[in-house]
Amino acid sequence: MTSTIALAEALAAGTVVLDGGMSNQLESAGHDLSDELWSARLLAEVPEAITEAHLAYFEAGADVAITAGYQATFEGFAKRGIGRERAAELIALGVELAREAVRRARAEGIARPLWVAASVGPYGAMLADGSEYRGRYGLSVAELERFHRPRLEVLAGARPDVLALETVPDTDEAEALLRAVRGLGVPAWLSYSVAGDRTRAGQPLEEAFALAADTDEVIAVGVNCCAPEDVEGAVETAVRVTGKPVVVYPNSGEAWNAEARAWDGRSTFTAEEVQGWRASGARLIGGCCRVGPEVIGSIARTLGATA
């Protein structure tokens, strides 16, 4: 554990700041991510860049670093000719790189509690065709559980502070992930990608959040990789249905064009919105795609000033 205080305890006591998008921070540093492995490719090729990206967010005011493992899967690495043993090493490496950023932050004098969240992206992230924004892949819950469990076992063995089950598009995959985390000994949060008051696959959020209400391993539920305007309603629903702390980290407000592999539109995310999210019950707050250290710093200052 990277902090003497458990993340669940910190969430019970107040608000914790998440980091922002890994890919945009890496791209801003000059790294080409036009690859099916996305940021996970750098685990093998330029791991130092990932540590530097984490450190930039800690320096900006983030308390939690989400690892570069969103698209790090055995199947995805196999497509690139990377064998299972090496793939397991790379999956675990993501946790160690974030821990190294914690060590460097400490060396710089950052004394506040810091945590590492191991990213666990949805099945669609491995497909790299935008299907994580649609869900309903045609696989059963059991098949999805078999896909996720081996990676989760490797990540749990690397001992992150929490598993970030993120950008989940439908309740089938949520159910599979909730089954897969049982008995691993590491807490998790479950975060859906949503459109309005429904999952990306169209299920009501009441039903989606209810799946995690009685799951002891889950210390927070919420939404990510969504439009900022979808957050507040989701927070209120998550609190009402589960009673758990809520995690939120929306995109900048731009929209992902899967065919062009580019972002369209303009940013609508403002740090001031987080006050309303916290008032509604959000306790773990940050940003996802296209949200960088500058915005995370503004969030940290906003939450600190209104604590």
C-alpha cells in the first residue's frame, strides 16, 4: 500500500482527488499513441514516460494515480506477438511505475497521502474499435468473467491500493467484473460509462449501480469517460441506490470519433462543477480523457478551498 491510510478510510473522511487522462498527458509529451494498445504500448517501449505522466498529476494536486493498464490485456499483447509471461510482467509493471511516481513525489516533498489505482478497462478496450462505448459484445457474463479474471489476478498480485473497474458500458460486464474481483483481497471501484441516466448500452443506472450495492469489495461506484453534464444525476442515483462513496471522472466534454481515432467538439469541463458533484455525494473526483494536470490542479484547489 502506498499510503498508511486506506483509500476507503479517506473517502469516509472527505474528498480525494483523482488524476486526469493518461493518454493526453503522454501525447502532450510527444508520444505517438495511434496504436491498438494505446498507452499500454509504452509499458514495453517507454515506461519512464508513464512514470513522468503520473508524477505530473501528483505535482498538480492529484491524490490517486490510475495506471496505464486500460488496454493492457493478455489478448491485446498477444496480437503484438508478446507471450503470456511477458504480458503478465507488463500488466504488473503499470502498478510499479505508478509506485515509482509516488516515490519521486515523496522525494520532492509531497507529503499528503497518495494511492495507486490499477486500471481495468472493459473487454471493448481490447478490441480497440470503440465498442467499449456500446457494450453488449455478444459474450455471456461467464465468458466476460473468464476474460477479466487472469488480468485481475496479476494486478492483485502487484498490490495496488485499489482496482479501478472503469468505463464499463453495460450491466453484463459489470456483473462479470464483480464476480471476478471476489477473493482477490484488493478493494475496487466500479465506474460506468454513461449517456444521460443510462449505461452506454441503455440500461437504467438504478439497475446498474444496484449490482454493486452489496459487494463488499467495492468501496465506490460511479461514472467516468462521460460528458460532464451527465455526472450530477449519476452521482445522486449512485448515492441513493448504494449508499457508497461515489467516484466521478468525466471527459473534457469533447466526443471520441472511433473511426477517425480523434476527438471532436470543444471542452465543457470546468473545475467549479466539482463543488456541485461533491454536494451531491461524490467523494473521489478527477477527470478522464482530455483532462490534464492544469484542470486537475484547479479541481484540487477548488476542493481544498471549500473543504
